[in-house]
Amino acid sequence: MARETEKKGMAWFKSARSNQNQPDKNSTEQEDIAVTAEEEAASSADPELPAAEGNKPLFSKDNQDKIGLDVIVSIENMLKERQLLTYKNRGLEDQLFTANETINRYKHEQIKRDQLVQEKNKEIRELENVLTNKQMAYDQLLEDYKEYQLTSNLAYEKLSNQLETETAKYNKLYEESNNTQYQSMLKINSLEEKVRELEIANQKYAEQYQNILDDKAKLMQTINDFTEKMSFSFSPKTAASNTPSE
């Protein structure tokens, strides 16, 4: 009988040890186990014992043999250890509750961080899209600039060739203009020289003409004087000849 009681006490002790490794169970379950063990110990008592012995306390140490005393001491130690474990379990439950609250807070913060990370990732994607669009626009501008530079270089070369051609034409025309001006100057000098010579010749002719006019005037004066003299010399004779005839 004592051995069965000891075995049942060891079974309860093992059950309590296994419950120690499961802090998530409620302390009421451990109390139910203890009550069950006590009921089993009580039910395992010898039915043939007198009624007087059956009314004795369950864990009374009076009139107990060594094994019974050992069992009672073991049960008392287990109960004390159970109380200590219950106290420890309560502390662990408090720690577990605090840890769960911390975990929940961390989860809530993690959710907020995840949302923030998602928002930042969205902003990063938007910035990447903007950067991609700007890069595409920059590449397009670079292509347009290269095309414009090529067109400008071709136009510059064309204008340079035209400028060289026009410069050569201008130099040729300038040289021809200088030659023409020189020839014109020579022609003008020659004409001016001829004009001066003609003026001198005309002056000589004018002087000769004036001399001729002067000579003619003198000659006419001489003729007039001679005529007048001749008329005076012939007028008396004519008058005398006319008188006798009357």
C-alpha cells in the first residue's frame, strides 16, 4: 500500500516537473493535479482499516512506518516545492505577460516600421521613376545636342567655305577695283593734261582771234578813214562840175 502511494506521489511529482517546463498553462491546472493526487492517495488507503484509523488526517505522522513517513515528507516537500513553483510560475507569467506586451508593442512598432518602409519604398520607386524620366530626358537632350552640334559643324563648315569663297571674290574684286581706280586715275590725269593743253590752245586761239579782231578793227578804221578822206577830196570837184551846166 505504501509503495502504491509512493508511486502515485512520484507520478504526481513527475507531472509537476513536466508542468514546470510549460509556463503557458494556467496555475489552476496545477492545483487540479495536486487535488487529483491527494484524492488518489486517499482512495488508495486500505478499506479494511478501522473507522477510527480512516478518520485520521491524511498526512498525519502518528503511527506511520518509515516508508509512510518518507512518503508524507516527500509529499510535503513536493507541496512546498509546488507552492514555490506556483510562485515562480506566477512570476514567470508576469514576465511572460510583460514579454507578450513588449512583443505586441514590438509587433506594433514593426508594423509601423513596415508601413514606413513601404512608404519609403514607394517614395524611392517614385524617385526612381522621376530619375529614370530625367535620365531619359537627359539622354534625349544629349542626343539632340549631338545632332545640333553635328548640324552646326556642317553649317559652320559650309559658311566657312562660303566665307572663304566670298573673301576670295572680294579680294579679286578689290584688286580689280584698285586696278580700275589706277587706270581711271591715269585716264583722268591724261584727260586733265589734254584739257590743260586744250585750254592753253584755246587761249592761244582766243588771243589770235582777238588779235585778228583788233587787226580787222584797225583795218576797218583805216578803210573808213581812207574812204572819208577820199570823199572829202572828191566832193568840191563834183559841185563845181554841176554848177556850169545849169
